Amino acid sequence: MTRCWISFVGTSPVAVVNTIWASCKKAHSFIPERVHLIYTEGPSGTKKHAEEAKAMISMLLQTYGIKNPEIILHAICDKPIFEEYKKLLNSIINGETGEIAIDLTPGRKYMSIFLHHIAMNNEKVGRLFYLLLKDNEYLNELYPVIPYQLQVLFDFKSDVNASK
């Protein structure tokens, strides 16, 4: 069964990459084999950032033993059309058979809130990650350059289920 990662892409490809990197490195140890990156189209679109993130994630996952990581780009419109988002996310989630993780870190706030809602209400989603950066001075730095005490990786879904 394939481990799958789902993330929106905002204006920083590093925000996408760092959460995956932290997940691979930390005790949570979720190393995805397939990554779905959802970017926005339009004048303020994030396709370029998604392509940059795709290249970095591919190299990163190869260093963690994933020989041929599958990284799929999905386009959505740049306006919050939640029915469109829901349709795409449900299609991705229902098409996966293995463990699924969703990343709340990158993208706009409304996207993160929407992803949180989808993840918490879908039993197929087992992990819900957010990488907290405690110092904005390191905003566009890669994960290993940032002092580890300034980063906290949360897994809301596992932590909530473990505390029940």
C-alpha cells in the first residue's frame, strides 16, 4: 500500500517541502511515496511554486529510499470555490488505498481550514500535519538550516485520536 501526502501549495515551495522533510526525519516518520500538490491557477497562481516544490520533494524522497516518488500536480481556480475543492480532494482521497497524510502548513488560511475539515471528517485520512515555525526569520529556509528547537511538527489527527 502506497503512502500518500496531500498539500495545497502557497507562495513558498519551502513551506511544502519542510513539512514533508520534518515528517520523514522526526518520530512521526511518515515517508510518502506519492504526493499530491494542489496549486492555484490565475494571475496570482502558484503553479511555478508547485513545480519547484515537486523537484525538491523528488530529490528529498529519493534520499529517504523512495526510488521513484510519484508527484502529481493538480490545478484549482484561485477563488475559494469550496465545492470544487471538495470534489478534487474527495477524488484524490478515494483514489488512494494506503495511508493518507494531509499537510495544513502551506497555502492560504481558508485552504488550511478546509483541509482540516476534510481530514477530520474522513476516516481514510490518518495523519494531519502542521509544521510550526517559531521564528519568521527562517521563513524561506530549508528544514535542516533552521534550528530544530524553532520547529514543531504537529500531527493533529494522530494526537487527537491518541488522547481519546
